[in-house]
Amino acid sequence: MLKKTTLIKYMNTLEQHAKNQKFAEMYTDLENIYNTYFGKNEYTEIKSKISEAQNAVDDAEKNLKAVKAKWKLTMEEEDRELAKIDPSDPSYESALNKYKLQQLEGENAIREATDAVDRAKKQVSSVSPKYTEISDAAIAYFNYLAANPSGSNVTLYKNYYTAILDSSVVDESAYKAKNKAVEKAKKTVEETTKEQAKLVAKAQTAVNDITAEKKKEEKKAKDLLAKKAKVVDELLDKVYEDKDGIRAARESLEAKEDGVDTAKRAVEDAEDKLSDFQKSNLIKNENKGINAKIAELDMEQLEEDMERKAEILEKLNQVIKVDGEVSADIDGMVTALDIEPKTTISGSEKVAITPSNSVFTGSFEKDYMEYVQEGDKISCQLTGYKKPVEGEVIDIAYNSEGDCYYVTAKLPDGEFAPGITGQFTIVKSSEKYDNCIPLTALRNDNSGDYVLVMRETSTILGKEFKAYRVNVIVDKKDFQTAVINDVLGYDEEVIIGSNRNVMEGDRVRKGTYE
């Protein structure tokens, strides 16, 4: 009873200190609660074990950071090596497989280091489950009171009192005994599951036996059906033996039908002759008009042929004037020739010419149209070329199907293989802005755009950093940076990335985001 009275005294004192934001006194109150609940010796031992476990967490996190940094550098080097190989080169597939294996090895190493951090954190909680329960409930409650001195939270209040007072009735050994009971129950479930698995396996064996027996029955049924089919075939053969007699009767009937058809055709021929005689005069008159129309069309066709031949003759005369030499309309290099020397051409031969002034065509999203203009300098990294090729933008066209823009750039004189692929970059200087942030720092919700900044606060555990929201107005942005209004202080630290989802009011730590 004295223990419970003492705990209530320290708990009430902690509440008052939390509402008045007296963090040092709150820390002392919490230490008194731990000493009263566990006893000084046991609490000293718990703190020592927790400190060791926390050191293991710190070491695991440092190792995780080192592993990530190592594999980041490794994969950057692999990216550079892979980029040196042309995808059409036979060695590219082997290099790509090596790249994927390295990537998989890195992911496994990072996963193992992450698992080590998780295991270390679980070890901290397992030192004393009751210490963890009291600590979590007390810290959550006095953090709430420190931020809301006149407010109330029934859930946090209940958790706080339940963790300390209800658990004070049952000592730590009893609490651990409950955990052992739970573990025993888990083992019982596992054993039951194993027994169930045996029963399932036995049932599966029985199902397999039944299935095999069913297949045997199906085979017997198929064999019986085959025998019946054979009997039916034999009966049909007997029927077909009488087919000659049936055929003779059918031929006799067909002969009689042919006689009737012959008589019908004789009557129809007589009617057709009479009709032809009556129509002959009309057909003759119509034929005269048709023949006149045909003559008129033949004359038009003849005139068209003469005009076409005159055009061909004019082209031949032009070739004769230049001694038979034919020149292309553009300067370039012949890349395909479908003509053999000293042969007569038919007119179907083809010649392909690659212009000496090569161009590069690429595409970009329509949001960046304002940053691209004709006359801009462009840098093209062509596949297989170590150094980029500099060119000039000569045309920009919208593509409605892809909802993007095509840019065409003139390349300098040189021999470039037709159809070669690559990437292009356009670098332009913009205006100078005082307030720029990375796009990764910009956030948005129903209230508009905002950023989260780190600000130092004092708590019972010492000084900590928390995330605070600052609303901003975006003036301009591109695919990397946003220009915002002047609302941030010179020394404000903006959160540009994190290894977990960060919300307003969350506790945060400084570090390098990877």
C-alpha cells in the first residue's frame, strides 16, 4: 500500500511539472517512479542493460549507414562501367547480368544490416517489458500535457495510470510469468499446428489414393467405350456392303431427273431465242452510243500518254545536256546503292543518301517547353561516343499522340551512323532567386503548399528537434527546384528527405538522407 501511495505522489507531481513545462523536474519525477516501482538495485541493473542494448542499436545503425554508403559508391561505378558499353555489343548482356548480380548483392547486404538494426531495437524493448510499458505511457502523457496544459486525453491518461498503478500490484516476476505463459501457449499452438499438418498430409495421401483409383476406373470406361465403337464400326461395314445396290437405284433416279432437265432447257432455249430477236434492235441502238463513248475515252487516254511521253522526253534531253550525269538534290554520303555498273536501269532502282549535315531528334515533356527555344545550344551524348557532341536547336514541334514536344538539333559536320541513339541536355541560365528549395522538400495538402522545418525544443529527455509546418507560395518551379516566397529565416533547416514518413509535430534527428 505504501508503494502505491508513493507512486501516486510522484505521478501527480509529474503531471503538474508537465503542465508547467518544467522538464528537469519531470525527469526527476520519472526516475523516482522507476526507483519506487522496481527498487533501486533492480532499476540500476535495468538501466545498465538498456544502455548496453542502446549501444548495440547505435552500432547497428552506424553499420547500416556505412553499408548503404559503400553500395551507393559501388553501384555508381557499375553504372559508369555499363554506360561505356553499347547495348548492341555482344558483351553488353554479360555486363548487364553482372550489374544485376551486384545490385542484388547490395540489396541483400542493406537488408541484413536493416534487420540487425531491428533486432537491436527489439533487444532494447525486451530488457524489461514493464520498464518499456511505463516509459512509453509516461512519456506520451507528459509530452501531451506539455503541449496542452489545459487539455485532456482520456486514452493517454488511462494508459499512464494503468501502466504504473495496475502493474504495481503484480511485480516484475509475475509479469514475466505471464509472458512465459504466453510463450507456452504459442508453443502449444505450434505443436498443434504440426499435428494438424500431419493430419493434412495423411488426408492428402488418401486423396491421392482415391485419385489414382478414379483414374483406373476412367481407363476401364474408356476401354469399354472403345470396344463399343468397334462393334458400331463393324455394323456400319455391313451396311456399306449393300451400297452398290443403293448406288444403282440412285443412278436410275438421277437419269430420269436429267431427262426432265433436258426438256426444260429446250423450252427455255426457245423462249430465249424469241426474246433475243425482240431485243436485238434495242441492243444495236445502245451499242452505237457505247462505241462512241469508248472512242471518246480512247482519245483522252491517247492525249494523256502523249503528254506523259513529252515529259519523259524533256527529262531525257536534260540528262543528255549534262552528258548523262545525274546529281542528287542534297549533299551527303551514299549509304545504299541498287545499281550495277554498265547495266541498263529499269527505273525501279533505289539510291539512299545520308545528308552531310546530320541532325539529332529527341523528345521532352510539355511542362519544360518554356525552357527550350530555337537557337539554344544542345549537348548530345551519342551511344558509343566518349565525348558529347555539341549542336544547335533548329526546330521544336508538338506531338499530340505522346502529349510531348520533339526537338530537332543540327549537329556539326562529321560522319554519324544513321539511326544512332543517345541523350541530350540543354543548359540555360535563369534569373537569380533568393529563396530556392529542392522539389523533395515541397509538400502539398488541401490547405496548399508547405515545407517542414527542424526546430529545437526542450523535453524531459533533453533537447530534441521537432518538425514544424511553414506555409509557402510557389512562384516558379522546374523538375528539380522550386522558387518560394520569403517566409523562411536565414538559419531555418528545411527537411528535404527522410528514411520514413515525417508529419508535423514528429520528433526528428539530423542526418544524411540516402
